[in-house]
Amino acid sequence: MKACVIDRHGGPEVLQIVDRPVPQPAADEVLIAVRACGLNHLDLWVRQGIPGVPYPLPIVPGSDTAGVVEAVGAGVRGIAVGEEVVTNPGFSLEPSPEKLTGYDPLCADFGILGAHRDGGCAEYVAVPAENVLRKPESLSFVETAAVPIVFQTAWHMLVVRARLVAGETVLIQAAGSGVSHAAIQIARLIGARVIATSSTDEKLTRAAELGADATINYRTEDVAARVRKLTDGRGADVVLDHCGAATWKADTAALAKGGRLVLCGATTGAEVTLNLGPLFYLGQSVLGSTLGTREELQRVLTLMDQGKLEPIVDTTFALNDIRAAHEYMADPDRFGKVVITV
């Protein structure tokens, strides 16, 4: 089979298309013939490398796989050859108290497909059977591959961690990103008032089309001041962010009394300064969040099938063009997901 392999960290040039044997599924695994695989910022981290983070190399990247079941392991039940499926990106295989909660990111052996074991940027991938869910009938393979990480992450951030409810105001930073465009839709579905930020008026128009009630261009406006004005001085009940250092000051300044700041990443840097005074005096919370549960992903997929949420695909690239896909991931005008077709 053809597969994209990373055997050393670096720029797009380290992405190699090679011939590899088709993996044989273990007793508890499923072999998927890949049709599409969504890219995430995680793919860039795996390719570039992060000091102190031991990604196992060589590795096939790609966490969000949609395809057709080619074979099932001897111990697998309830999944048949020929079924159209999608993968839950996070996994944990060892029994533990944390595993019983269904929230794999708390488990000691937690990993992500495409980062800690081979992922879907290949013609075939073998994954744990518990990571396989049925593809929504109403979605194409490309649309389905645009769903898992971003919508599961946004759902867990807003619904589980921040406990956003109807009538509250949520500030969503960097609306053109995968997690943020998913969060706009989820917040709208909940019945919250959505304020979205981005770097261009074109992306802010797209955010408004997805359901944002107000938009802010963070390159030309003071985000916190504008949020205060839009809320009559109160601030946002919830702030959702994955940028980190570049938006931290605005995040904390825009937060209302009793507000919850929920973070799932730090793409612009992880080192920030926090004034503890307002945090405790105003009863505010800073919440970390990573991915979500299988059940949360299933809920999102069901809502997709019902037409209540929508995957947003910016563009697709063939597997052979994966270097160009990684370069395009840095395009400031991109809005939505980049998907590899196989």
C-alpha cells in the first residue's frame, strides 16, 4: 500500500510517500480501507516535533479517518466488512479507573491516532475496534473526515468543561480554525450568544453565516474592549481558546464575573502571566480540555446526520500532495478543514 511516513522531524520535506505492507489487524482491531483523512494542527506538531514530546518515529500521521472496513480481528464483534466508518482519534487500551469514565485523555496510556500510533494518511490503517464508529449516511467520506477531532474537542470544551447554557455569552477566538468553527455551531445549537474573532473580514463573514451574533477583527480592534461594549460591560460568560500566549491577555480581560475560560491548545505559545487576584475575587475558572469521549463524538455524528451541525471543508488534497497540504495549513485565509483523499 501507499502511505505517508514521517521518519524524522522537520518541514514538509520530511513527509515521504512510501510502499508499505498492508497492516494485519490484531484480534481486537479493525482494518480500514481509507477514503479520506482530515488534517489538524496536531499533524504539524508531529511533523515538526516538540522538545520533550516523544512521538514514535517512523509514523503514519492522520487522526481523523473515514473509510470502509476491509477486515476485522478474530475477537471483534458488531463491526462487519464493508461498513462505512470513522475513527475516534483518542485511545487508551489498558484497564484503569480513568478508563471506566470513558474519558481516555486522563488515562496513563492515552494516545492519539496519527501521533502515538499509525494513523490514516495511507491506503489502509489498523485501529482498535473500540475506536470505530459508523459513518453518518448523510455525509461523504470527505465531510466525515472533517468531523472527529475538532467537533469532539469543541463539544467537550463547551458542554462538559465550561457547561455553557442557553442565554450565556461565549467568546470564540480564531473563528477560521477547526475547533472554533465547530464551537460556533455547537454554541448556537445550545442557544448561547456567540461573539467570534478572526483576522480578516472575509472569515468573520463566514463566522456570522455559521451563527455568530457578533464578530471582532482582532488585528484592528481591541477584543476585550469590544466584548465589554457588546455585553454592556459584563464580559463573556465563557471564553473558548486554543491559541495561548497571543490571545491570553484578551481572554482574561474579556471574562465576566463567574466566567469560565476553557483552553485546548497553545499554538502561539504556552507561557503566560496570570494575575490571581481577579481569578479568585471574581470567581473565575481556567479549564483545560483535550478531545472528548466516544459517546460525545457519537452525539456529534448523530447531530450531523440530523443536519443540526455541519462539517466545514476548505479544500482537499490527494495523498501524493500531502506536502502541499501541510504548506496550505498555514494559509491565513483558510477557513475550515483540509482533508486528504485516498
